[in-house]
Amino acid sequence: MDNRSFGAGIGAGAIATVVLLVVLVAIGVAVFGLPVGQFFEPTETGASAGLSADEVEHEVVAENLNVPWEVEVLGEDRYLVTERSGALVLIEDGEKQVLEQFDELDNPPLGEGGLLGIATHLNFAENNYLYVYQTVDRESVENTVRRYEVDFESNELRDETAIIDGIPSHRFHNGGRIAFGPDDNLYITTGDAKSAELAQDRESLAGKILRLTDDGGIPDDNPFDNEVYSYGHRNAQGLTWDEDGQLWATEHGSQARDELNLVEAGENYGWPKISGDDTDTEMQSPVYHSGPYGTWAPAGTAAADGSVFFAGLRGERLYEAGVTGDRVSSFTAHFSGDFGRIRAVTVGPTDEYLYFTTSNTDGRGDAGSNDDRLIRVPLDAF
Ligand SMILES: [Ca+2]
């Protein structure tokens, strides 16, 4: 067989395989009514096999949580956790108490919205300022960031202050992660609220990473003289800075192609114009993505020791991207088959642990008897 006929044989076989797959998918959709997205598999494609729960020391810090969305480590054995349905939970020495039940949420049509990200002020020890991203139903359903003073004497929240209102909301794509950066500004991920074109509109708050001062002002060096820091995002739900001060953000792609982006001020991250390996001279392609057939459904993201860790919801793994400069130099999938869906990921500010929460009670997973759980693993295990 010469090379030419060999190549032709492969081509015909490949085409037949693709045709067969297309037919099978079509039958699946027709018979079972499954959206095509269901065929994208949680993936380890391109990933090295990482740790398993059997072989690594891990500790369940809290259990029986209800769709935990974010965790903030306050100190030794002290944590704040948001539950998407509206409870802000204080966990102290393994005991849980609800500090606040946010009850103005548009529930149940809430979907992916609700009580989402939290961040403590950099001077939290003095001012007890807590920032909360939440979906509210006032004149209309929208996402907001509010600041509260936590009164740990009475375990109440006081002095609600609007930091930003009017972030578009939808049953899907609400963004919701918030974090203070090394420049002391507050960064906020917003989703496109299922209106993809808004991600390219620099006057809209949807499909962006926003940057504000701690009192909700617009920093002097924001790129467009408004709240927008970067744009062209579909649904970013993870933010972190590495040791070099680079901002990494994870984002849910369309048709697989979930993204890890290196985010810089004023840049366009492409949605809905480009995705995956597409390039455009005016836009930034992801540093790494899950490929055309694989899904991470990435959420919480945290950097430590030269790696960017992020949660896989549908991926049901903890992913670790080893970072060298502005590139991903290794990619590892931890806890495959161990904990189910993973949503929040954070590194304790002083305790050398990586914390993550499961998300098996959110209606998209198989909840175990004690789900959902807050789990921690020593960083030196990775
Ligand atoms: Ca993108």
C-alpha cells in the first residue's frame, strides 16, 4: 500500500466513523430528547492522572451543606460558606450556624443564580467587611454585590451598602465569583445572562470581569473609564492571582471548550466571536481549554505553589494547571471518581491547605448521604 492509498483509506474510515457518530447522536436526541451538550464528556483529555482520595490525607471540615458556592477561610477552624439557596453559614470548630438567610431571591426560577460569591475586605480583622454577590428580585431580577459588616457578637450582618447593582441575570450564566486582587481592588465575574452579544458590549455589565474599589468606585486606571476590566467572557466563575500577580480566570465554554484565561486589563476574551483554538488579532484565545469534546464546567479557582487549581462541576475532578510564565506547562486531574461535582476551591490564607466543596445536591449530580461537603487537603500533597 502506498502512502496515498493508505491516506485515502484512513480518510474514508474516518468519514464513516464521523457519519456514524452523527447518526447515533441524532438518534439519541430524537429518542431521548437529550441536548447535544450531554454528549460532551467530563474529561481527563490531555491530563495526567493525579491524586486519589485513597492515597492522600484529606479531612472533611463540614458536611450536609446545601449547594455550597463559596468558602472563605476566616481563621483556624472558622469558615464562612455561601449556600446558593440563600444561607450564609458560619462554621466554627465543625459547628454550623446560619448567620443570615437571604430571602429576597427569585426562587425557584433562580437557576444558577442565588447567593454566590463572597470576599472579605483586606482589613477584615478591623472592619469585618464582607462582600456578597447575590441574585435579588426587587424591581427586576438582577445580580448585585453588597457589602455588609459582620457583627460576630450577635452573629448578624449590618449596614448593607450597594457596591454594584444591575448586573444582568438569567436562569443560566450568572458569573458570581468575587475576589480582591493584589492591587486591593475588587474583581467580579459576570455571566452573559444568555445574551451572548452583551459580552462584546463594553457598556454592559454582562459577560465581563469588573474591577471596583473597595467602596464601589471606579479605579482611575480601569481601561474604559467604567466598571469593565476585561470583556468577551461567556460565564467566568473562577478568579485567582499567581505568585507573579498574573490574573487567571476559568470560564464555561460553549460546546465543550471550557477555558483557562490569563486576564489583562482592556482585553477581549472572544465570546461569542471565537472559542477554543480560534484566533483573532483583536482578541485573546485561552491559554488552555478542554477541547472540542471535553467538559470541565470550571468553577472556583485558586493559585498556589506554581499551579492554578480549579473545580470541575461536570468534570467531577479537581484540575491543576502547572504554570510557567504565561503558559500552562502541565495539566493534572485529581480525585477522579472520588467526590463527584466540585464547585468552590480556595487556599487558606495562612494554613497551607487547599479547600474545596462538593456540589452533588444541586440537582445535577448524585448526592451521597453526607453531601455536600467541605474538604481540605494539605497543599504539600499536590
Ligand atoms: Ca474565550
